[in-house]
Amino acid sequence: MAKLYFYYASMNAGKSTNLLQADFNYREHGMGTMLFTAAAHDRAGFGMIDSRIGLTASASAYEHGTDLRAAVARELETRRLDCVLVDEAQFLTRRQVQQLASVCDDLSIPVLAYGLRTDFQGQLFEGSAALLALADSLVELKAVCECGRKATMNLRTDDQGRAVKSGAQTQIGGNERYIALCRRHFMQRLADAEQRPLPLEALAGADA
């Protein structure tokens, strides 16, 4: 039976790199893939999956109203599909996660979804919460905090490198706006309204 996989992590854990590597592996063996990314994530351009090590790929962009199962079914009418891969999966709605589960259950195509688990306030994204509840397999990708511990949280910073404690849940950005931290240092930074600016070396990361 085809399965729904959720690969989750903080920023800079290599989620997009892992997705693009999985896509390459499928295609290298002559298999068909379909890639999705959130329309809101336009750091490298609309409908582009990008990693901070320079790998990119074009993808179908989804918005909140996009029916992912219907999109996959339409694609199946023109070519073979062996895997569906979804980047920025935290931006999915619960309904869209259910649609991806249907792709696995009814269309027999495995789905690999990659995304953040929590936002800059430590709250679950809607898509991540639904994936944690419905996915057949949960895989945590590892990032490293500046202290050397596993990073599990995403700290949003302002232009001076100080923690941002409120605002819209979604704000697209990279190392200039977010830093991956362990829970202890994440909580310390949020508790300190007069947080010192983050050192430049702490803002240098690998890949989201």
C-alpha cells in the first residue's frame, strides 16, 4: 500500500535538499514524479523549490483552494506517476492533507511531504498538525543549534538580530530572518525582550 510520509524539521535541516534528492532518485530509475510547493513560498520565484546549497526544481504551486488529489488525477491522464513530493508542507490545509492521503489510498501513489513542524512562536502549522495526525510515517530531519544540541525550533529575528515574538504566522525568509535553535535557547531568546543581536556566524546555515 502506498504511504504518506512527513519529513519535518526546523529551518536549515536540509528538507528541500532531501526532497530534490528523492526526486532525482526516482527519475534516475525512469519513474515519474510530480512536485508541489506553496504559492506563498516565492523566495526563488513562483513555483520553484530551492535549497540553500543551490539546487532548484520547478513545481506546481498550490494555494489554499487547490485540490491536490484532482491535480494528481489530471496528471495521471497524461503520464505515469510513481511518487508525489510536496515542499513547504506546513502551508497545506487539513483538507489538502486529506487529499494527499487519498492519493496514497485511492490512487496508490506514495506521497513525500517536507515541512516545518512549528512556527516562530512554537505553534503547530495547520498542515503540519494534520500530517502528524494522518501520515503513515514520520521522519525527523536534524538541524543543529548554536550550542551543538539538536535544533527543533524556529526563531524569527528582526533587522538587528533580536527575537520577534508576535506577527503573522507566515513570513517568507531565510537565514537573514530565521535561526534554528534548541528549545532551551529558543525559550530564552523569546523571554529576553532586549535580546542581544545574533552573531553573524549563527546566521550562516546550510539548507531549509
